[in-house]
Amino acid sequence: MTSTPPTNIQMVDLRTQYEAMQEEVDQAVLEVIRGGAFINGPAVKDFQSGLENYLGCKHVIPCANGTDALQIALMALGLKPGDEVIVPAFTYVASAEVIALLGLSPVMVDVDPFTFNVTAELIEPAITPRTRAIIPVHLFGQSCDMEPIRRLAERHDLRIVEDNAQAIGAAYTFSDGRVGRTGTLGDIGCTSFYPSKNLGAYGDGGAINTDDDALAARLRTVANHGQNRRYYHDVVGCNSRLDSVQAAILNCKLPRLDDYNASRQSAARYYDQQLAGIEGLLPPARLPSSTHVYHQYTLRVTDGRRDALQQYLQEAGIPSMIYYPVPLYDQGAFRGTAANKIDFLPVTDTLCKEVISLPMHSELDEATQQYICDRVRSFFGSK
Ligand SMILES: *Cc1c(COP(=O)(O)O)cnc(C)c1O
């Protein structure tokens, strides 16, 4: 059975999502403009406390974007040049870029071939006397298995900075039954409100969170030019603020985040059902201890035909993306640099050749998904 192709299939549909709350968003944006509190206005304070409530953490420090969040986190930890920070090689560049930018050494490690995330087993052999921190990335919307990573960090006195840019809203269950949101499972959580993220602004935005009072104070200081009192600068910091207009938009979207994630989960279930059991195609694995909020729905094409599938889908009007096509150690920024000693990791290498992400957002309808799945199945010659 071939369904009629829906028109204009998108990887992410921000317009339909906006139309469902247009009046509320328009009103909130107008309020900021009319109120004139453009920098750190009430909308930013409201968002800060809203996100503290949502995450169940003591301190949220809003900032300009997710990359800044990671940079500020590492600055607040007071790491010294040459200190090593462990980071997966299969992630967005920002996770490792900030390490090198601060004169620290990114130590790249491989990931699990099914969850795409780092594990304690993969991190442990990379620990040296110079290791100071780990950046686990909750890739594509699923938590890393954090309990063993926390145990490892405790044993070696390492700080954990979670890259939660793709997983806001996901929950991790510890073996004693305690449940925590991703971002609150280490020392510092970092997230991004880039428009296409699960909680996306209409421009750039980011946030850092922690339960540690002293760390929160340092994070705030670093993000604000190193000052605690205006024009008195105690440390070298940076200027990173969440824009008031973006905060107002995020205040409209935060109460809807769980619904957005539920829509993504139901779309993922549909893909799972329709794309199961196809030779050469591996749907994304679920970690029993974590919920998955599907920032991306990412499959592996294990028969070497990934690029052919992408081409075939494109001809059928179906967009897809390769997250990520190049291992971080193979990027010009890192390859052969003094800071980076890693030049090959087998799983990362394989994943970069095999992964493909299908359209995934909160507004996907079943007709569109059925069409996409029909086309994928027909590519593999499966009915
Ligand atoms: C988006 C993203 C970031 C960076 O966020 P920006 O807001 O774009 O700076 C960092 N890490 C990961 C894994 C991301 O997906």
C-alpha cells in the first residue's frame, strides 16, 4: 500500500507549534517590549524559577546559549590549562570545543553502539592523574547510564558536567528507585534553547543548573563579567545572558514541554513499530533506566547503504539528517592538535557512517509518518 505523499515534510515544524499558542506568545513578547526591561527583566527571573521547579534543582543560571553554558561551567570549576576533561567523540562539536577553547585537553572516548552514549566502562580507561572532569552528553534525548558514571567520578574525585542540550525533560531512575531529571544527575547541568531543541526559543538561549550553593555563586559571577558588585571584577568572566524576549517565549513553552516530549515519544513509538525487523536497519535502543525524549529519532543503516537511503528519501520529498557525519577527533579543529591525543575510536567511526535521523518534532501527524515509513520499508524491499 502506498500512501499519498504529504506536502512539505520538515525535520522540525516550529510554525505549527507556534500557531497553537500564537496569542499567548505574541502577548508575552509585546509585554517585554512595552515594559522596557530588556536585560534581566522579570521574564528572565520567572523563567529561572520556572526551570528550577521543573528540573527540581536549587539554582538555574540562564545564559546566552548552550555552548556558553558548557564554557561557563568549566570556568566555574576553576580548571587549569592542561587539565583533562573526558568527552564523547560522537556528539555535537560544542561539547569538546569549549574544553579546547579554555586551554584544557579534551580526552575523547567512544560510545555505546546502541544507545550512542558514553558509559562508565568506556570512560574509566581514559582517566589519568590529570583528569578533572567528565562531560557526559545525553545524546538524542536519552540519559547516559549515570549511576555507574557517578560512582566512577566519586572514586577519582572528578566533577560531572552534563551536556543536557538534547535531553531536557528526560528522567533517569537510580537503582534505589530515586528518579532525577537529566541535568540534575551530576555537579552541573547545561542546556540549550536553540530553536529546534525540545524546549526551543525563537533565537538563542541556554541555562546552567546546580544544587551546590557555592558553585551557583561562581557560575553567576563568571557569566556576569566576573563581578559580584557592579564594576568590581573578581575573576575573568564573560557576558552571557538569556534575552528577555526569549525568556518570555520560553515561559509560554516550558509548561508545554512535557506534552511536547510526549508527542515525540508517541511519534517514536510509531516509527519503532513500523520500522522493526527490517534487515539492515537498526532502530534506536532504549536504556531501561532512562526515559527518552527523542530530540532525534536516529537509526543505524548497517548494510552500508545509509547515503543511498538518504538520497532515496530526498527524492520522495522526505528530509533526513546525519547527526553526526564526522567523529570529533577527525575534525580539523582537533585532528593532530597538541590538546587532542585521540585519532580513532571504532564505534564512533562506524556510527558516523551508519546513522540517519528522520523527521522528529511535536507536530508530526500519522499520515506523514506512515508515508515516511512506507518509503523506508520500500527502500529495503520490505512490505
Ligand atoms: C545544541 C547543542 C549544544 C550547544 O547549544 P547552542 O545553544 O547551540 O550553543 C551543545 N551540545 C549539544 C549536544 C547540543 O546538541
